[in-house]
Amino acid sequence: MKAMTLLLLLFLTACRPAHTEENKVQKKFPDPITIRIGESSTDFGKRFPNLVNINQQPAGINFYDLDVDYLGQQVTVHVEHGKHSLDIPFSIGTTGLEDGRYLSEGISKITVFAGFSAPEKDTDEHARQYINSLLQQFRAKGWQPLFYYDAPRLRGQEQFDYVVTKPLLPLDGEMDLSPHNWQRIDWIASPYWMFYADNVFAKIEFDRSPTWEDPKQPGTGLLTIDFQSMESYLRSEIEEKDRANWRAFWPAKAKWYRE
């Protein structure tokens, strides 16, 4: 997964769907783009006619891409989720996932992308402030920071001091990042935050290319936010062969995490 992320960072503008120049001129994405977890792929396509790039995989997983950056746009993505609705500015695209084995769930996972370039003046500080503003917005809209079963029950600076040395664990979404803490993070290890609201999980992750701080080479940063239905998320924790009956297997899995 890390190798794939770094490749995406390095080739952010090179790996694009095969759009023609004629289509590129005719297309323009709305601003904001509205997304909804659980929406049917049919309704999603109707709201974005001629803009969705569909990638159907043999395993029955379908991806619905809105490649905003290809047209030189940045837009705000409005995540419609009742009183927990959010606005994600400076987005360069979104990808929705539909599992053909569970079509009644609609698009059960949507990833929102935002891009940064370096070395521009204050780009690093801009990225820090942008992430802090997202954390503040999640909290203000009633999203609860999520600590999974196997995470230590620590909070605030104490939690940060512990997790910064163990990057597989989420950072505390209740705490903004100070400039000092920002510089302490091992970005190659992909730090992340998790939130939960009304049966939807959200995971915020920021990755920087190895050349981010090199003034002689172009660097890119990619922020991703995964919004995923609770059922889809928990089911993915169960072995593939047992997922059709995942609820029966979940208590044992949760017990294993707690232990």
C-alpha cells in the first residue's frame, strides 16, 4: 500500500484516464461536488453526466472516478451526511467504490483527494493549517475521534508522544498539530486520524513524496479522506471467505482486537 501511495504522489499528474482533448474542453466539474455514502451508482452517474470515469474490475468491484485535477480544477467536495455534513476544499478528485456483491449498499466508500506542491513558500505551513482546519471541522460537525480496539487509551499530547513512535496507530483527532509536533512526525509512515458519525467511518491521511523538502526537486503531498459505511468497514476486517456472514464472526474478531 505504501509503495502504491508513493507512486501516486510521484505521478500525480501523469497517470490520467484516456480523455481526449475535445472532451477536456467540453467538460467542467461543478463546484461544489456533492457526494453521499450509500448512494446508488446509477444516481451518482446521473448527477455527473459525462464526467465519471468507470473502472469495472473482474472481482466485481467498481470504481467511479471524478478526476478534477485533469482539467486543471480544484473544487470543494461537499460530503452530505445530515447534521454531520462537511466541506472539503481544494479537492483534486474523488473515487467511489461499489462492491458488486452488495449492490444494495450503493457506493459504500468514497475517497476525497487534495493535492499540495512543494517547494513553494510556506507550503509546509499551509498543509499543517489545512489539516488542522479539517480536524476542527470534523469536531464542530459532531464527528467523534475514533480509537480502534487495539489503540492505547491515551489522549492529547500524551497520546501524540506515544503514537509518533508507533505510526501504525491513529493520532488523536481532538488535538490540532502545533508547528513543533508537525515537525516531529515521520511522514513516510503515513500518519492518520479516524472519526465516526452515524454509521460512517472517516480516515484522514497525508503522504509526502521523498522530495517534499528538497528545494532542487519538485515535491508533492497528497491528502486522502476515506468515507466508508460502518457495515462495509467492519466486514472488510473479516476474512474474505467469511464476509457474507460477517456479523456472526465479528464478536470473536472484536475480542481478538481487545486482547
